[in-house]
Amino acid sequence: MSQTDARSNLERVLESGSFAVTAELGPPKGADPAVIRRKADLLRGAADAVNITDNQTAVVRMSSIAAALLAQQAGVEPVVQMTCRDRNRLAIQADLLGAWALGLRNLLCLSGDHQTFGNHPGAKNVWDIDSIQLLKIMADMGDRGVFANGEEVEGEPPRFFLGAAENPFAEPYPYRPFRVAKKVKAGARFIQTQCIYNMDRFREFMARLGDLGLLDKVYVLAGLSPLKGPGMAKYMRDQVPGMDVPDEIVDRMVAAGKGIDDKAERSKAFRAEGIRICIEQIQEVREIPGVAGVHIMAIEWEEAVRPIVEGAGLLPRPQPLPGAAEAG
Amino acid sequence: MIVAEQKPLDEILALTEGAERVAVLGCGTCVTVCFAGGEKEAEVLAASLRMRARVQGRSLDATHGVVQRQCEWEYLDAARPSLEGVDCVVSLACGVGVQAMVERFPELRTVPGLNTKFYGLPTEHGVWEARCAGCGDCVLGLTDGICPVARCSKSLLNGPCGGSQGGKCEISPDTPCAWHLIYERMEALGHLDRLAEIQPPKDWSPGPSGGPGRIVREDLRRGPPPAEESEPAQPSSLLAS
Ligand code: SF4
Ligand code: SF4
């Protein structure tokens, strides 16, 4: 297989200069493959690749790699998410050799949420390595064909298209762009950001990345999460660490339901407003220099992705190469 | 110091099940300083055990005592007379002290009265916080004296994660973010460039991951090691009689 053929669809779209779209697919709290297929149906053709979360918020779900393979078989290119919370360097490297062997090509390296947030708060965490060390290990594996201990990988080494996350809204704010620089130095080729609601701070963050000369070195996908209702907006504003939701957004969500008495109708109105806000956010981030695409995190609401992408004028997506989304 | 806190009374009482004469043995070192297992706490616990047992209709005699340091075999001999005829000791020492008791008095039943929590210090009256996790390969020199292993909830080595907000860790508004503290200190000292360096994966083998800790200082060892060096010092004949 030549180098070019091995590129993922996401990598090709980003390299071609098209504005990329990624989405998120949360695996089920169960073993039913039909759930993945149903979600894949909602996302196929609406995004260039789809992140498969890894025990997100420390809640046990179907494995990211297994769900990624199911998504790939269903014609949706996955981005495997790998956290450092649940596995040590042996397990991570072993699982990722397997992921590559199964034909998975995109990898997002994360530290992971603390297990106290999840449904097994008594679990022992791992954090043998952190996300930056994980990036470096996988970059070295791809570039130099070595494991974390320097030993050679047998045969063709995995060359994942490596990504990382960054939260422009976490403190200390001045450090965040430098953290991106560190992740790029470690091997990240794309960055997906935390959900953006505070556009001014995000603009500022992008400007700093520009000052650091990072915008030619890494593709930044702006993270957006459509709101389902004022409850979710308030929850994100008040309860989720590292989230910055301005009051205007919350007020807008509240206002969307004003005067609607029927519960179902009100919920519909909230969701329509959430989608509208997200479409406007896409227009805004497209104007910001250096933004290479959007990462739409419609949490347990995969139905929202297509109308958002369509509403933002981003359909149709560039055609994947034949066979690009198939295992092999 | 080693910081510990007392187990719930009913749990301690249950641990002594079947015993009629219980001795509560405090320790005069770390756990005295953190008000968990000193003489005073031993006295109060002995009284509480007696009362609680009476309520439950159980016959229990509980006395109390303290040794200067429960984590060294030699210091335990001072407690020997007070343990005569006792059929269960509730140790109010850290986990090291409990085991030192078991090793010094192997025929005596010793149960823990404390939960040993961490190596730390008091940050205000009545508040203790972890400072060290005994990782065996100290990185304080890289982080300007603030430990990311014990004080970052994820033991990260390359800077703050995305959950850091308002100087607090994502796990709780009561937990300072270690990396926020490190950042501020590096900034104040003009060392922020250090944060740009990628710290490689840590070698955890010098700490608990490498198996039970053991240090041998040949310069301090006296004479040839005893034939069965893993055996505890001579067992007490206290209970054999
Ligand atoms: S780096 Fe290791 S030895 Fe040093 S304070 Fe932290 S846990 Fe203790
Ligand atoms: S918020 Fe700070 S202390 Fe907590 S896990 Fe993240 S970096 Fe570590």
C-alpha cells in the first residue's frame, strides 16, 4: 500500500484545504452493534470522520476500538479516542497495534476525565502516561517504528493520523496556546477543541496560535455542541469543569420556549434553537483565520448533525475514496 | 507526616468481635500530630468501645495506652506489660504501626483502628492535604517544588489538563489544581520555558509499581545479615504463657 492510499479520509480532506466536519458517536452502554449502525446511518455523508468516545465521562461503554470498527464497516470513518485513564503503556500500545491492524487510521489522544465523574467511582485509575506522552509514543511508533521503550515494532508500524484535544476555556488561559504547541511538538497533526460558546475567548486563542506560528503546523477543528434546551445550557455553564457558556446563550435557549405550553412542542422549539445557534457558530468560526473545520459534538443527539451541517451549507461532504471507509 | 483518620466506631468494634479484653494502643508520632491516634484519641476510643459494647449487650473491657513510635519494633516493647492478658489490640497507628505490632507480637491479635490516607501536612487548623505519594523518583526539581504525582488528580507530568478552572481541579472545587500552582510558581520564578519541554513517560518502578519497597544500606548494616532475614524480630512470649 502506498503512503497516499494509507491516508485517512479526514487527513485527505484537511490536506485538500476543504473545511472539514467531524462529529461524535457515543458507543452504547451495552453490546448491541445495531446501536452503532443506527447512529452511523445518521452520520454517514454528514461528516468526514466521526470520533468514537472512549468511556466518555468515565462511564463504561462499548470499547472505542470495537465501536470504531463497526462504524467503519457501516461506512463512517472513525476517529478512535484513547484516554490514559484506563490503560497503561502496555495496554495502550497493544490496543493501538490492533486498531491499526483492523484498518482504523485516525487517533485522538486524551488524558481522560477523572473516574470520580463516572459510574465506577471506586475504580483505580491508571495515568501511567499522559496525553502528550501518548502522542509522542504514537508519533515515534509511526515515524521511527519503535515502541515506548525504544524496541523495534515488527513489520510496518502503525502511522495514525494523530490528533489531540485542547480546551481554550480552561485555566491558566495564557498557557493553553503553549499547550497546543507542546502537543504539536509531540506529534499532533490536528486539534479538536472543547465546546465553544464564548466566541471572543476562542478568537483570542486562535490569534495566539497564529502568533506562535502553529496554524501552518496543525489543523484546528472548532468544537461545537448544539444545546438541547436551557437545562443543558445551565448545566454546562454551572456544572461542567472547563466549560464557558455565556449568559446570552442560556437566555436565548430560555427565550426559545417562551409561551409554548405543550411540552413536546417546547422541546422541539428548544432543539430548533440549539441547531440554529450551532449553525450561526459555524458561520462565525469559519471567519476566524486558521480554523480548518468544525467538530460537532451532538451528545446523544446524532440526529442533529445532518441538519446543522446542511444548514451551514457544508453539504455535500467531499466524496471519500472508494474503499477508504472499509476495514483492511 | 503520615496522615490518617479514625475508622467508624462500629467498624472498629466489629473488628474486635469475640474479644473480651481489648487494648487500644496509640502512637506518639504522626497520628498524634494529626489528632487521629495519639494518647488522647486512644483514651476516648477505649471509653467509646466500652459504652458501645454495653449498649450492644457485649461484655468488653477496653484499656488504652500509647507508645512513642509504633513503627519500630524496639519501641513496642514498652507496651508489653500493658498487653498482658489482652486478647485484641486496636492499633491507632498508621498501617506501618499495625504491622509492626503484628511482627513484634505475632501471637497477639492486632486490628487497625485508623485508615491511613497520605503523606501530607496541615494547611489550616483541622485540614490536612497530601504532598507526596512516595513515587521513589522525586520530580520536585522539575516542577519548582510542587508535586504533580501526589497533587494532580491524574499525576500528569506535562502541564494542566482541560479540567482546570479557577485554580481548582476538575474533581472538586475544594481541590487545588496542582498544575495551576506549578504554572504560577514557574511564572513567578521565570521558569515557564520548562513547561514547554516534553517530560517523557515516568519510570514508576522505583515506587510501588516496582513491588514492595526495600532499601539496603550496606554502610549501615551491622555484620552479616541474619540467616532468615525476612523473619520478624523474636516473637514475644507474652501470649504463649
Ligand atoms: S515526585 Fe514523588 S517523591 Fe517527590 S514529592 Fe511527588 S510523590 Fe513524593
Ligand atoms: S485539573 Fe489540574 S490537578 Fe486536576 S487533573 Fe487536571 S491538571 Fe491535574
